[in-house]
Amino acid sequence: MELERAEQWMREALAEARKAEAEGEIPVGAVLLFNEKIIARSHNSPIQLHDPTAHAEIIALRQAGRNIKNYRLPGSILVVTIEPCLMCVGAMIHARVEEVIYGAPDLKAGAISSCFQMADKPQLNHRIRVTSGVLESECSVLLKDFFTSRRKISEL
């Protein structure tokens, strides 16, 4: 996907991340595309849903599966504001997501390039094309500002 188009979709994911932030969740957002159309959009909701699997990516995959009535999503593109974790990459592999586009790296839990390199493991039955660093600064600042404000609140 060309950079300008990827940035357009990342702005949609950032809007979702801001919804998570407004709900007191870690600001991560995602949109899932099929044929250049959004078929699912989501944001982190583990606190609100009392569900440790309620990451933006997982929710988007669930919505997309329901929307197209298939648990496989070949040809789909997942756009997410931060590098997906191991759980989310595993779900993307099972769903046969074609490409993941992410903004900021996750140096503590990223499973695409930072901590693990799961998107193209030859042992797995599916590989995911990866585009990283799309609107990285905006995505990083949103997360950093969130955690900075949380630390200030906990110091009070």
C-alpha cells in the first residue's frame, strides 16, 4: 500500500485510539480493511470489558469475522497504532490477515520486530506482510502522553 493511503487509514486507527484514551484504556486503535474499505474498527477495551483479550486488534478481527461471516480474512489489512503483541499476531495468523500496518514499535511486547519476529516464521502456515512506522511519531506521542499523565495521577 502506498504511504499516503496507509497514513489515511492510520488516522482512522488513531481516532479509535483516542476513544480508548477517553475511556481510560491504553490508547491503541485499529481498523481492518478489505478491498480498501473499513470492515471493522476498534480500540483497546480490556478494562471496560473485563477481558484480557480485548485488544484493539482482537476486537477488530472478531467484528470483521462477523461482518463477512467467515473466521478467515484473506486479503485483509489490519492497521493498528502500535506493534501487535504475541496474542494479536497469533490471531492474525489464524485469520490469514494479509498485511499489518502499524505505527509505533512496542519495545516491551512487540511480536512483529521488537521482541519477537512472528509475522514471517517459516514454521508457521501463514506469513503476514508488514509495513511499520506509519505516523510513528503521532502514535508514540499518544502513548507516551497517556502513560506520563497516568504516572502523574498515581504520584498524587
